[in-house]
Amino acid sequence: MSTKSRRAGLRHPAELPFYVFMVILNVIIVVLILQAAATLPYLPQRLENTGWADAIRSAFIGLLLLVPGLIVIRETQRASIRGTAVELSPKQYGDIYRTMDDYAHKLGLKRRPNLFLANGNGTLNAFAAQATGHDYVVLANELFVNLRENNRDGLRFILGHELGHIRLHHVSLWYQLSVCYSERIPLLGPALSRLREYSCDRHGAHLAPLGASGLVLLASGRHTEHTTDVEQLVRQGQALRGFWVGLAQLPLSHPFTVRRLERLYRLGLFHARVRGTESVIPPG
């Protein structure tokens, strides 16, 4: 199988069909907004010059301003990151910079993303984003420090995951505009977000098959990724089933971490070797 074919299979099977559904729904919402905005001059006489009329007009104007507002947010966010975070380069944490460069090449990205190290105020976080002509990834300091020296594979998994967002165009303007309204519908928006996370997990594991500790860190917290029994954590993910589990996950933008870990082992994307043992984690 070619490298291009392998990369094409990294997307979660349900992501693209669900995205198409959300785009169609988004178009319907936009049409309804435009149609409603066009009828504003024809409000009933009794509603003219009332608080109701002003509220309706303000609501539709706000909805229509979402698109230019999104552009402003994208551009100002990058400007803020450039002004407050450390940009990695061959001379600034060059080892991580070269890993990013290598992964960008392996994923066939058209342009190499910028990589920033930011003060996350104690949060374990990373995200990918885009502004005009630029893709970039931001790593929170707490995550970076904990992984860089003692858990390179975990950090590589997280880098690969974020680059997956860029490769699948999750951060592109056309993608965000195509779901900017439908994604704000309760339950539907989080469902699409979870599918995106599953797809990007596959990219991270494809690029860093020994990077399970990157997810272990998110599940158990700092300084535990080497002492947590990964095999037991995967089995915990296998047992995570039932009505209440599904109900609890409905409003979440990210799948449960132990379920993410279990799926990557089940798919064979994470190596089955756990902390140097020969035990193989069976499919769920």
C-alpha cells in the first residue's frame, strides 16, 4: 500500500459523512437567516419601533456578523500568539522543531506549520490553528516540559495529533465557515468534534506508534505516564460501555481518554509492546 493510501485511511470512517451532513445543515441555517433578514422590513405594524423589533434585528445582524467575526478572531489569535509565545526554530528547541518538520513532510503538508511554546498557566493543552497563509501549532509549557525530557514519544504523538487537524483541514477557513452555524447546535457540534479527535488520534499514532504515554498523561496527570499500567488502562477503556457512559459523553467535545487509547491499540496503530514486556493487548 502506498504512503498516500495509508494516510487516506487515517480519517475516522464516520467523520466525512457526518461532516457532509453538518455542511448541508449549515447551508439550510444560512438560507433561513438570510430569508428572515430579508423580511425584517416587513414586520407587522404593531411590532415596528418596539423592543421586539430591535431585538430581532440585533439578533440577525449578530448572526450575519459571525463570518467576518471568525476571520478577525483567526487573525488576532495568531498575532497574539506571536507576541506572547516562543516560536521554535532550528536554534530554539531544534530537536522538536525537526520532528515537526519531519512529520509535516510525512503527512504531505503543503506548507510547514509554525510551532510555538506558550505559557498555559498550568494546563495540559495543545492546539492547531490557521490564519491567512499560516498554519501553526501551540504547545502549553506544562505539557511541553513534562514530555520533552522524559517522554519524547508522548510529545511526538501530540504533535502528530495536532498536525492531523491541519492535514484534514479542520483549521482552514473554508471548513470552519462550512460548519460555523451547525456546529453550535447542542449535541451535533460536539459529535463532529469527537470524530475529528478520533481522526487526529490516528495521525498521532501513525507517526508515533510508541506514543501512548501522551494519552496516559492526559488521563492520569503529570509525572504518572511511566508508572501507570497502560495495559490495565486499555482494559478499562474496553469496559467503558453502557447507557450512562454514552449519555455522559454526548455534550463533550473530546472522547473519553481511555476510549481513545483503547481504540488506537485495537486498530494496531499503537505498538502492543507495553513498557518493554511482550504482552499483547487483545482487540475489544
